[in-house]
Amino acid sequence: MRFRNRIEAGRALGKEVAARAWTDPLVLALPRGGVPVAEQVALAIGAQLDVIVSRKIGSPLNPELGIGAVGPDGNVVLDQLLIRRLKVDTEYIDRVSRLELDEIHRRLSSYRGARSSPRITGRDVIVVDDGIATGYTVMAAARSLRGDRPLRLIVATPVCPQDTFQWLRQEVDMIVSLATPEDFAAVGQFYVDFAQVSDAEVVEILSRSWGQEH
């Protein structure tokens, strides 16, 4: 399975999500790549669209190699096996987590402006990304939502490797993925066009969605 772009992936995912019944659904996109996908999902089920931001914690020698993630409430999800193998100390993790939490707050302010956070309690909350690899960023986001008592917590994505899918399904009420390959290298391999989404595009999509609310 290969998608032409995030919009096509979002429409396909939206059809799958729309096949189920939802109670007062809220679609939360993981920026930046998850936003175009989530817009299509929200349109498919007539749901409110918003964002939730979590950030990868990179390893000391290779910031692109994630050793965990931090959620918007400061909760940290860590790959303990990798941390032990790389001998990453707690001081480093604490310092980077604080920096990433500051970046989370900056991005939320940039994306939302003066708009308040959406209500979570009693709603079916669907967290959407354009693809999941290790699952740490989506896990940090999902765990940050539990305290607000959603009716159900769902993760939806076009692609998620089988091992990550099995791990995530133990933590959320439902996970919807169009593809769950065992042979997985990177999310980008499932897209023809996987160009980076800009902050300006995120704001444009959110503004468009919020302008359609009644």
C-alpha cells in the first residue's frame, strides 16, 4: 500500500474511521504531518479538529534517533532498552525533556493563538498522525489525555508497523491503521509525496476547519 500524498491517505483513513459510530468525536492531529491527514478524517465523520503536540527525545549522539518522547502535560515515555544500551543518563533526559516541553508550549500557542483547548471529557478522542514508527510520540500524546477522562481514546493512522500496533493497542481503547506491515523501514516509504508540512500549512488547515464550525 502506497499513498499519493497525505490528503489521499487521510481520505482513505476517514472512510475507515467513518465505518464506526462515535460519540461527540474530537480529532486531534499530531503536527505537523498528521494535520492534513486529520483534516480529512474530521471531515469524514463531522468531527471537531484540533491539535495535540508531543515531542521526540533524541539521543545525545544522534538527535534523530528517538529514545522516547514527552507529552504536553510533561509525561515522558522512554525506550528503556535503548537508553541502557546507549548509556544515556537521567540528567540528559530531564534536560532535553524540559527543552522539548517548552517547544510544545510554543507550538501550541503558535497553532492555536488565543483559542482555548478543546473539551476532552466524555468524548471519543481520535489522535491522528500521518504514520507511526516507534510509537513513542503518539503514546506520550495519548497518555497526556487520559487524565481528562475521554469516553474512549483512539489512535488512527494510515500506517503502523505490526509490533508498534500491538504495543499501542494495550494502551488505548482502539487503534485504526490501514496498513500494519511487518517489513517497515520508515513512514515515508508508504507515500509518493512525503514533503514536509510547514507551520504555516498547519495554521491554514486549522483556521479553515475552525471557520467551518457552527
